[in-house]
Amino acid sequence: MSSCVFRIQFSDGHVEERALGDGRYQIGREAGHIVLRDPKASAVHGELVIQGGAVTYTDLGSTNGSLDAHGRRLTGTTRLSPGQSVQLGHSALTYLRAPASELPRIAPTQPMEAVSAAPAVGGAAHSPVVPPPVVPPAVVPPPVVSPPVGAQGEPPPVTPPPTPARVSGTRPASQPPGTSSAYSHPDREVRHSYPLAITSAGIGESLSLLLKTLPFLLVRLGILGALTVATILFWLVFYWGMLFFSGISSVLGVIWGVGLAVVAGSLWRFVVRYLLYLLKAAHIAVLTELITTGSIANGSKGMFEYGKQVVTERFGQVNAMFALDLLIGGIVSAFNRTLNWVASLLPIPGLDSVVGVVNQLVRASTTYVDETIFSYNLARGDENVFRSSRDGLIYYAQNAKEVLKTGLWVVVLDRVCTVAIWVVMLAPGFLVSWALPGSTGGWLMLIAAVLFAGSVRSAFLHPLFLIMVMVKFHSVARNQPINLEWDQRLASASNKFRELEKQAAAWVSPGRGPQPGAAHAA
């Protein structure tokens, strides 16, 4: 009799593969045939039934429910196909299907935790099972036996294998700098195994994450507000300086205008923009930690301390991602131009014929993909950011429809919320202009209101929309095998993607020489 193979991803990031024969298997938090030890799972969460190669899953009335790979709640009995996953709390169960000879079969009455499966390498065939060394009888612990379904009492707790503490960038503490984390698998079909603490990809989850990182938004608002004041002062100085120097000499007026514009432009480009990017990188690091673990450094650090630590420890990667922003944006734009189904996503009948509107919506909805790829790099913990960026782009391509659905809602919300902000911010200026017609005070208030409205929009709306796209991306890519057909499609659509692949293949880890996976990335 053949057996089916399943991958179990626990809430602490630990991943196991197990073979199951025909029978019924209950899944629960602390008891059952598959014990998750997941605080978000119910005591008796669900049941897996295997019969002659047919696999079904039934949620047994769990509190948080069972979800499919797209975050939809499963109701009733669901037939599972190879490659299909079920999310249970912070854990996941994926049906892989493998011959019985590859892994030891576990009888349905035997506790799952008492059996070890052979590890999988790169999604290929499993190594033969090596029997454990002989241990003197005096030190052999008694076997743990789960009670039959419906029996009173629970089995004694089984201590799970220790997992290394998490530090910044999802790299386990035992992982030395210069190497990829235990969550990065560049040679496997599923390229990552980082855990996820999010239970859905809806607007509610995104708003919750936004509120948890409110201090970052307030700091960003303060910086943008200060820049707005500086912008107003700049134009006042520019205007009065032009009047003054032009009165002396027209040449001096031109020198003043050009010189001040060059200095201000350089300051913005090389200082302000870069500092804002570092703040955004720290914010994305904190958001990624909350998305993957539900807390910041296991509750041992504040969000600013953790964000600063990630940016400092991974300063080279942050700088590389700063340079990769334009590259990734160009790849996404080139890929989106190849899509012929985008218009079908629009909820307004007849709008699909307006090509300009469709293209505008697509461009706006993919604004946050480059930051999302950065979040994927942090969650996966691959030191080769070119390789993980390449894989992240492939995951985006094969899930483009789901991501773009969220992106289009982002565009709609952006328009509605922006109008509301402008109305609130511009109202005082209009009132002054109406009460004092012909005065310059009202116009100055209107100009200041427009600038401050832009700051509020950038400080609060942009992070919300980024979180929405990030949450959707991480949800749909969860436990998903990579489809390398999209590698060829992206390479055909964009020269920049081929350039990214070359950089991934040529990447050298600091002090370690070329990486074994680099050639594979090409």
C-alpha cells in the first residue's frame, strides 16, 4: 500500500516531512496524531483522511478556522491535491505525495512526534532512513502513546526540538553572518520556509499592522512636515533672492537661481531621499517581523531598536536594495505590459476599453512591489539579495493576478482617501480666501495646505497600501513551489531581469568566495 507524504511547517519555523498511510489523523494544538504546539491552533483543529491515495481535510470547528493558500476559509470537507496547502493557525500542512519507499509509513494510531522522517533535499528523493544509535536501556525514555480518540486525559507533553532564537533579518542566532538563513532554500521547489503570523490578507489585518507601527508613521509625518516647511522657506528665499540679485545684475540673478536649484536638488537626492529610504527600510523590517512572527524580536526589543539593528547589520543589503529599486521597478513594468487580462480585473463595465486608464491603474497598483520584494528578502534571509529578488519577482509573476487585485483596490482607496485629505486640509484656506478676497493670506494657506496634505498622504496612506500588498504577497507565496516557466517569460520581457540574473550568479559572499547556489540562480 502506498503512502502519502506531507510537509508540516510549524509556527516556530521548523519544517518536517512525514509519510502517512490510509487512515484518519486528527490534528491539534497539544494532542492528536499531528501535534502542532501552535497557540493559534485549537485543541482539536482538523482531521486528515487518507484512503487509497485520496486525501481530504475537514475543519473540526476550530476557533481561527482553516485557510487555503489564498487566505480563504475552508468549510466542510475539502479534497486536497498534490501541492495544495492548508493553513492552521500559524502552522501549515502541504500535501506532497511520494512513494511509500521514500519515507517510513506511520500508522494512524501511532503518535506523529515519536517518528522522524528522512530530510528532503531540494525537493528531490529522500535519503534512506538511518536507524538511531543503540542507547543503553537505562537511559531510554518510555515511549509516548497518544490516547485513542474520545479517551479521557491527554498524553504527557513532548518537548519539541529546540529552535534557534531569531535575530534581525530572520537569520537564526546560530547562523553566522555571510551565510543564508535556515529559511532560504534556493535549490528547492519551495524557495523559503519562513513562518507567517498573519491569518488573512484582508484590509483588517493591514490596518492592525499599521496601528502597531504607528510610531514610525508619526516620525515620518514629522520629517515630511519639516521638509514641507523647508520647501516653503526655500521658495521664499529663492523668490526674494531672484528679485534682489536681478536688480543688481541679470547674470547674478541667473547664477543665484541655477546655483540654489542645483544645491537644493542635490541635497534632496543624496541626503533627504536616502535618509527617508533608511527609515522606510527600518519600517519594512519591523513589518516583516510582525508578519512572520507576530512580535518584534520575540518581544525583547522596541521597534525602533529592532529596525535600526536590521539596517545596521544588513547595511550592505539595504544599500543594494536602494540601488535595486529602479531595476525591480523596470522589470515589473515590462512584465505588466505583457499581461492581457488586466482589464478583466476592473469592476466597472466598459472601462476595459480605455487603455490609458488600465495602464495607469496597473502602474499605480505595482508601486509597492519593489518594497514588497525587499520584505521577502528579509523574511527569507538570503544573503544574496539578487538571487532572492529574482525568486521574489518570479513569485510575483506567477501570482500577479492576486497581487494586482489588491493593487487595484489600493488605487481606489488612494483616490478616495486623498480627496478626503485635501478637502479637510484645504477647507481653512478657502474660508480665508472667501472671507478676505484679494488677500495673499488665503493663497498662502492654500499652498501650505496642499503641501501638508501631501505629507499626510505620504505618512499614512502609503504605508497602509504597502502593507496591503506585502500581506497579500506573503500569503499567496506561502509554501508555494516556484514555477520556473516564469523565469523564461520575465527574461523574455525584460533585459533588466537578465541583468539581475547575471548579478545573482556573480554574487560573492564577503570572505567566502562564490556561493554554491549562484550558478543555479542563472
